Amino acid sequence: MISQSPRNSLVIPDQQVVFKLQEMIRGGSPVVYDKNKMSRFGILNKNATDASEIKWVEAPDCFCFHLWNAWEEPETDEIVVIGSCMTPPDSIFNECDEGLKSVLSEIRLNLKTGKSSRRPIMSETDQVNLEAGMVNRNYLGRKSQFAYLAIAEPWPKVSGFAKVDLSTGEVKKHNYGNEKYGGEPLFLPRDPNSVSEDDGYILAFVHDEKKWKSELQIVNAMNLELEATIELPSRVPYGFHGTFISAKDLAKQA
């Protein structure tokens, strides 16, 4: 899967999750974790003519089920990848793993040396399991300051989301409320021409397990204050992926 696209290259993650049809034939899941495989990233120039031009960089101790952004830093011959790295790496297949850690990480792929490095973006004291989410899509492929990620606690439920400064590691949180859980946060720019990267709103589907009602929470992305809550007529399942389509975009589909 081609995950991220910096300005001049494509970043292709090749992780330890593999597809084995024989496992499905035996009654299991065809998607399995291969502990003997080394994670790696392929870098392909956008002007390349075939796959032989992919440059692979191995990334030990780096199983990222989700990646959030990637960009080039020509001054150091590196590509920076932002992702959530899981330990133990097979935790995504275990719904009750109390030892799970999903660590928001900065992965550097050095194109000159062929080596990689990884560092946690947040301090150990601020560590929280962060999974599904996104950055401002207008910043995909170039250096972004913020990521908006689901707080996957208590695992596998999502109790809120975090806004993380990717440069400083500062973390700000929005909790959905008592006995309320939701899905991935979606960032929507307030205006396509906004100057500030975080000038927009976070949309999240939330379910109240006490009242058994669902709602859409709209949160100001700059200060994380709840702007509005819209009660939904039906339940939106946990883990349900979605996107935002404007009225203008929707009209084009007709």
C-alpha cells in the first residue's frame, strides 16, 4: 500500500502484516503477523519508470499499522515519516492486550546511508495510546505541525482524541465524556485558505453507552473546545471509517 506522498517521492511501507490465503482456507484470518519479517520502507521517485528504482530502507522495531504524514528534508538527505508504532507488534490482533503501547513516532529514512532511526514524539510521562486519526490534509507530503489522533484507551475503545505538536511533543486532549466512546477524529479546515494549520474543526462520531445514543461532536481544533453536538438518529459502529464531503462536492456526484 502506498501510504504517503512527499513532493518528489512515494513512501511505500512494507510491514510485518501479510496476506496468506491458506490461513483463510483453514478457517482463520488471511491477514496475519509475520514475526520473521523485517519492516521496511520503499522510496520511489515520482519520475521513476519501473519498480526497480525503489530504494528500500529497513526499519527494525518499527511496526506501524497507521502512518500519518511524510515529507522530505533535502538538507539531511532524509525522508521523515510520522506513524504510530505498536509494541508488541501483534497487538492489533489482540483485543484485550493490557501491555499494548501505540507510540507516536518520528521515523527518519536516510537515503544516503540507507539507515533508519525512530524516536517517540511524546515524553514517557505523556505517553498514551494514539491510533486512528489524521493531519490537516492540506499538509500531506510536507512538514506538518499537528496530528489529531484517537486515544485508544481503554483498548480497544476510543475515549477521546489528542492534538499533538509534532515538533515539541506537547499533547492536548479532548475526552468524549463519561461512558462515551467514539472513532477516529476527522480534521476539517475552517477555510481552504486558512493561514494557521490548526484553523478548523475536529469531527467525531461518539456513542453514549449509558444512554445508548449516538452523536456527532464538533470541536474547535485550535482550543479543543466543544462547539456543537448533533444527536444522530442511528448508531454509528465503533471503528467505522468515514470522510467529509462538502455540499459542493456532493453535488458533483449527482
